Amino acid sequence: MKEFIGVIAVTVGIPLLLLLFIVGVKSFTIIPAGHVGVVTQFGKVQDFTFDEGLNIKSPLMSVYKFSVLTSKVEAGAAAASKDLQTVAATIAVNYRLRSETVAEQYRNVKGAYEVTIAAPAIQEVVKSVTAQYTADELITKRGEVSQLIQSRLAERLSAYAIVETVSITNFDFSESFNRAIEAKVTAEQDALAS
């Protein structure tokens, strides 16, 4: 009889301990610094998130970790200046996701923020701002143009992100415009030399 009880204890006890161990391990999650945990249960995004550190959760919940650290996205945009010159611009935007809206962002775009929201917004803002300046002004007022792009992007992306800085990494004009600028500069230098 003692042997029978011992066999049952081992047969039931070990799997029970193993099950308790697995449930215990699945009841905790660690969110690294600079991240937020988006919680789903049976595929439904929950209305709360987990902050950095150790968090207790139901074993039935899944947690997806999203960075809220500063990230960079670069996007190119072809546009026309006020004087109808073709301009190809490359813009670098440093931003960070708003931790309070990460769950909503995950629900709406499943983590494809840069492709789905940021890049199209950058292209649209660059086109609208570039259209307000002549090609010469885009070069001579580059700082002003950059500030205007940054303020409009900050407004446009404010639902999900905080825009920290915007840098215009490249303005490229049509070949005919570049030749005209070279000819103008050469003519001015020749006039000064005379």
C-alpha cells in the first residue's frame, strides 16, 4: 500500500510540480528599459500596457515589447518648389513613440509605424513646405525650411509620436537648374574679376 501511494505521489506529483513551475514562469514578464509592453489576450489588445521592469501577468496573456527610445526614420520626397523646379529631398526625423498610445498604435498598424504613418507624413509635409519656397530660397533658408517641416511633422504625428529633430540631409535639383546656378555663379565671379 505504501508503495502504491508512493507511485501515485511520484506519478501525479512530478507533473503537477512541473505544471506549477510552467504557470509560475509564464506569470511574469520583464520589460527592458526604454520599452513598453503591449498586452494581448486571445488576440485582443488590452487597454493597458506594462512599464519597464518585472510585471505580473496571466499565463494566457502575450506581451509584445515596443521601444519608446529615440528612433530615426529617413524618407525621400520628390516635390516642386514655388518656382516649379523639381526638388528631391531626403529628410531624417528623430522621434520617439508616445508610451501612452503604443497599445492603440499596435492595434491600428501592428508595429509598422514608420512605413504606414511616418514615411507618408514626411513626404506630404516636405511637398507642402517645399512648394512655399523658390529653389534659391530652399538653399539659402535651409534652417527656416527645416524648422517649418519639423513643426508641421510634430503636429501631424502627434497622435503616436514626439518629433524631436528634423534634418534635411539632401536637396537635389534638376540638372538644368544646377547648370543655370553654375552659369549664374560663373557670371558673377567674372563680373567681380573685371
